[in-house]
Amino acid sequence: MTQHRREIIKSAALTATGMVLGTMSPLKSQEAPAQKQTNARPQEGTSRLLVGKVALVTGAARGIGRAIAIDFAKNGANVALLDIADPTGGMPISGYRLANESELDETVAAVRALGVKALKLKVDVRNNNAMKEAAALTARELGGLDIAVANAGIAIWTTIEGSNEQQWRDTIDVNINGVFNTIQAVVPHMKARQGGRIITISSIGGRQGVVGNGAYGTTKWAVIGLTKSAAIEFGASNITVNSIAPGPVNTPLYRSQGQLRSTGVKSFEEQDKVVGAMLPLKAKPALDPQDIADTATFLASDHARFISGEVIDVALGYNTIYTA
Ligand SMILES: NC(=O)c1ccc[n+]([C@@H]2O[C@H](COP(=O)([O-])OP(=O)(O)OC[C@H]3O[C@@H](n4cnc5c(N)ncnc54)[C@H](O)[C@@H]3O)[C@@H](O)[C@H]2O)c1
């Protein structure tokens, strides 16, 4: 195998995955009225971190979104679970399918079984008005809105040269516009609560160039730009905005024919071998959704009340190769 081919496989294997004068400190917590809800130090001995909070999670039917919704519920939050819940989503998806409605129903039931309120929202994050209605419904039905996770995302495994315009537009529409729509929809409700937490899901593909999946990489870099800009814009409203950049995670998106093709391998065993070799932490060849949920719950909790505009790589150490 040539060095060039090795480099392509190396990058492709992991694709699924301003400070301006006068705005030196986006979080103006000292100027804002003291908010027990978001600025209080967690009480000693409190093991459930989100009691009394309301969260909205997009892409919640399965995978990372599902694990986050369930972990939030275990920590005492009432959760609105939003998903397109339509296997093709009206897009030329290939290489895997999006979630269906029974997967969303199962996750809603799993959250409810934990003794908190769960609200099912079958909504497409690409629809700005529908997202605003979903956020308003969440606030009305669950009694406010404190936490939002903009997690819904898709992958269409094509090169820049090989993409057709529709594939490019669909990836941008879900992965960037969907995050923008989520943020725009939830902020007014968080302002009404005098604070909140927004968490976006980028990727290690948003921290480096991505071979073989140009649109996906582009969108995941954009999510980080949007996260940092939002952290500045909403800091004075006591809303933190942070991103998680996962490495490979065991979900239908990563364990898919599309991802295998893009990695240049034929089986999940081979995928683990090729990808695992690049990860400094050898505990497992790919993360589990719960590993991402652990960080999301931390960012949503009072422990993270003074962290904003940050990107946390949860990537089994793959991030050690980044130049920044
Ligand atoms: N799995 C990985 O290795 C990995 C790595 C890095 C980043 N990510 C990111 O994590 C996030 C979750 O991915 P996952 O691996 O759990 O994938 P997944 O495909 O298992 O889950 C994504 C969910 O989003 C939903 N969704 C897709 N388009 C939607 C739309 N327009 N509106 C509403 N819901 C929609 C799907 O139905 C699905 O339930 C994505 O943003 C993905 O890019 C995943």
C-alpha cells in the first residue's frame, strides 16, 4: 500500500464521525443577576446533576442522541426528544438509513420509564418554523427550556469532486442549518429562564481536513464556528454554548456500509483494526454513545457553568494529532 493510500484511509476512517476588543469576556456572569439555576455550585453529595431542568435533544431516536436523552433523564431532567424519524428523510441517503418512528417511540418510552416527563417531537431540524414550534411546545409542556443538544446530523460519503449538488446541499442543510435552527429556536426560552446550556455535536472531522467526505468535514468545522459565535452572542444572557467533537462511536451512522466503503474496508472487524490502530487509547476500538453522553451531561450541569465556547474532543486520544 502506498503512503498516499494509507493517508487517505487514515483520514477517511475517521470521517463520521473572535475574540474582539470590547467582548473580552462573553460570559458576563457578574453583571447578570445571580441565577440560582445556572450559576449555583452543585450541592455537595448531589449525584443527579439535572434535577428540575428541561432539555431538548435533536436526533434523539437512536445513537448518540438517544444516549444523551437517557442520561439526562437518569440525572433528573425532563426531556423533549426530537427526530425526523423517517428512514430516508426525503433525501437521497445511501449507505445507511435514518431512524424510524418506532426507534423514536422506544427512546421516548425509555426516558419516561426513568420517572421523568418525555415529549415526542417528530420534526425535521431543517425546518426553521417547525423547530421554533417544537421549542415553544417543549417550554409549554415541560415547564421551560434550560438545555438543548443540537445533535442531529447525517453523513453522505462522497468526495467533493464526486458529490452532486443535492448531496452537498442536504449535508449543509441538516448539519449546519439544523444546528442554527436549533439554537435560534431555543434561545428565547432560555432567555426567559435567565440562562441555559447549548451543546452542539461536531466531530473529529471538524478539527482536521477530511478525505473522501468533504461536505461532512465542512459542516463539522462550521458547527464549531457557529458554537463559538453563539457563545459570544449569548454569553451576556447567561447561556453557555459548547461543542463535543466525538471520535468513532458505535452507532448506525458509524457501523454502516457507507462508512466501511469510505474507510476502504469490508467488515466491522477490519474497521476496528484500521481505526483502532490510530487511537492512542486502546481500551476499545470505538466509543459507545454513553461515552459522549457523559460529557454532554457534564456540560449541561452546574459543574460546567463557567465553560463556554469550548470544544471537547471525546476521541480516545485521536485529537493528539491535531495541530491546534
Ligand atoms: N458515530 C460517530 O462515529 C460520530 C462521530 C463524530 C460525530 N458524530 C455526530 O454525532 C451526531 C449523532 O450521530 P450518530 O452517530 O448518533 O448517528 P445516527 O445516524 O445514529 O443518529 C442521528 C439521528 O439524527 C436523526 N436525524 C437525521 N437527520 C435529521 C433531521 N433532518 N431532523 C431531525 N433528526 C434527524 C436520525 O434520524 C438519527 O436518529 C451527528 O451529528 C454525527 O455527525 C458521530
